[in-house]
Amino acid sequence: MAEKLFSTADREIIIEAIRAAEKETSGEIQVHIENHTSGDVLDRAAEVFETLKMHQTQHRNAVLFYLAVEDHQFAILGDAGINRVVPKNFWENIKEEMIVHFKKGSYTEGLRKGIEMSGQQLQQHFPFEQKGDINELPDEISFG
């Protein structure tokens, strides 16, 4: 189900949104999609965050968009570096914007918008470093 929800074109839109957001920042963004989560969605997102080694970025500025599609749950998880600098309701505001699109069945657009909004904050607080800045994490969508 999770993999079928996003067509090849949808996946390209999401991956392109990640690449565009990361082009202007040293931050990293990943999307992980699975059918179900057992237990709390934030706990599962934290497990995925660790499994994907997102906590190992140089500036601790990775962001995970986690979706459990059949459970209609999702979470956005930022690492310590970004959580230290973003405004208080930052993640909640992104979630609310994404929910507007999700309620219309526009999952790709919801993710694209959330990634774009995250990228703007990452760019502000963690600008792209010309020297030695590498893409520390893959841009591809992972499925559970």
C-alpha cells in the first residue's frame, strides 16, 4: 500500500523537492513511508531516524518526514541542531499545512510543501557551505 500510494512521477516530485531544499543548506531531509506503525507515531519516527543514521550528520540538522499511510498518521522529526534554532511552533505549523493537503488526498503536494518549508528554515540557519559540504544522506524515499 505505502509504495503504491506514490506513483513514479509523485516520487520524482518528492525527491526533487528534497534536492531543491538541500541545494541551499547543509541540512538533510529524508522521507520514510510505511503502512502501519505500532505504538506512538513519534516513537516510531525516532526509531526510523536512528535506523537511517540521521543523527550522525555533522551539524545534527537532519529532518525526517515519517508517514504511516494506512494508520493516517505522520510525524516530522528534526535533530537537535535544528530544534535548537527553529521557532517554537515550527514543526506544528508545517504539520498543519501538510494536513490541509492530506485531507484532500494530495499526499505528494503535502510532502512537497512540508519539505519546502523545512528547507527554508534549514537554509536560514544552516546555509550551504561551499567548501566540503557533501550530501550526507540519500535523497531517495525509503519504504518500511
